[in-house]
Amino acid sequence: MRAGRLRTGLKGWGGVGAMALACALAVLAALLLPMVHSHGGGDGSDDGGHGVAHGSQARAAQECTDPEKQTLAPSGDDGPTIDEIRSREGEKRKLIVGVDQNSYRWGYRDPNSGGDAELEGFDIDLAHRIAEDILGDADAVQFKAIPTDQRIPAIQDGRVDMVVRTMTINCDRLEDVAFSAPYFRTGQQVLAPKSSKITGYDGTLAGKEICTAAGSTALSTLEQDRADGTLPDGVDLRTTVPNQLDCLVRLQLGEVDAVVTDGALAASQAAQDPTVELKGDAFTTEYYGVAMKKDADDLVRRVNRVLEQWRADRAGGWQHSYDRWLSETMDDAAKSLPPTPQYLRES
């Protein structure tokens, strides 16, 4: 897709380039095949709409053209996944969330805050909101920092209850995990030194070495474009790293010519290091979602209800978090809002 322009303001944030280097060095899925954990009426006629028909799931599996719509309708009902989380005793009674700790303004530890810096950022705000809804305590969260390529294994292995980590909803991932409705809109974009002659995702990348995170949408997009013959000639994709911030370090050290990642993350990295900038417009349109186990119907529905409430809360919700963390690097919140949620038709 060559859609969804995403313009970003490149406001310098002096002195944080070193922080980046220090940090770096230091649904199918929601379609749940088969639907054996439905907790409402078997015909899906309860308020939460549980009980998606298997036939609908099969059709969606064959026609995954809008992955951001492949999720379950919101519900406040409890179920086995939520019951299990609540049954944890003592200090273990927490929501376990996989996050990033190196993505500036999304999930990161500010080295300038002193002491044991707490995780903060847009994704962290959302995780606290979910914990408050499920456990009645916004601080009842155990954060686990996981690299990009470990997001899905961490969910499947049960190391985390969910991942809130700038994770793009796409059809391939829907084979392995369930996603919430989208909570942010972005797109792939090129990041390069301001002095570079690279102008965007175009012929100026020919013969250049690009860094991407292993397991990222950026890498799969570029590999697909190479297979389709649309990747500029001679682009070198050999450099992949566990975490996206490592690409910024490679760029700073001159080991690669450019980085391709989500525009939202690229804008934050440009804010960390005023010597780099986004080049050209976004060349895809993508959506972030909260990822969970494929059979966690009740948790998916509960998170979708939280997301609806978070977006509607004008005092301390989505807009508040956006203004606090992202408004300095993204030039217009309206361009980042996800679409009005659409859910699977249930019968």
C-alpha cells in the first residue's frame, strides 16, 4: 500500500543521542480457531456477543485483507483468562505485560530521571489503564522488556499475558496471536542522516544498506518488495537487530545508510538525535494493537472495551497520553487516531 501520509515534526531533543547509544548497548488470532472458550450464550446473543461462528472465522482466514478488523466485540464479562490473572496471590497478583524499554516516548526509561527510572510512555499508559480495569489498580503491572522478535513467542509461551509494544496488526501475526482493535495508526518510513541524499522509499536507496529489527513489519515488507521486484536495486537488508533502537545506534556509527521502521517510532528516534530525520512520506498504512493468546477471548474483549473507554475519555485517555508523549514528534493527532473500531460479525 502506498497510502496514508504520515508527516512528522522533527524537533531536536539535545543530548539524547547519547542516551540512545547507551540504552542500546546496555487475528485468526482474535478469530480463535476453534472457538472452544466462548463464555456467553452459544449463539452469541449475550451482551458481549460471545460465540463467533466457526464458519465466519474460516471465511476471515481466507480473506484477511483488513487485519485491523479481525477482532472480537468489546465486553466487560469475566472469563477463564481474566479469572486466572485475578487468582494470582500476593505480589504476583499483577498483569504481566511485554513492553519495550528503549523506545523513546513509547516505552522507555528516562536516564535523566535519576534512581530506578520507571518505565514511561504511550504504551506504558495503556498497560496501566488495562491493569486498572482488570485488577482495580493501575500499578498492578509487571513489565517484562522483550525484544522485537520475541513478542509472539513470549505470548505463546505464557511469559506474558499480553504485549503492548508498538506491535503492528497484520495477517501473518494473526496466525499466531489474537489482537485487540487498533489503538494507533502509523506506516513504514525511512530514517537517515540529514546530510544523506536519500529522499525516501525510492530509487535513492539503491545500493544502500538498511537496518531493520528482526521480526518487524519493516523487514517483512522490504523482503516482500524484494520478492515482488519493487525494492530499489542493490538494497542490502542483511543488517537486522533485536531491538529497533539498535538500528539508530548503527546509523549513528555509520554502519548503515538508513533505517526503515514505523513512522511513529522513527519520529521519536529523530527527536532523540537531531542529526537524523525522516525521509519522504510513509509508504504503508498500519495499525498498532494489543497482542494476546489466540484462545484468550475474554481478555481480548475486555481490552477492546478498555480501548473504547480510553479513546472516549477526554480528561485522561488517549488524547491526554498523545499530548503528553507524542505531540512533540507527531504533527497531528488526527493522523494517528485509529479508525472507528470494526469487529467481527457474530452469529
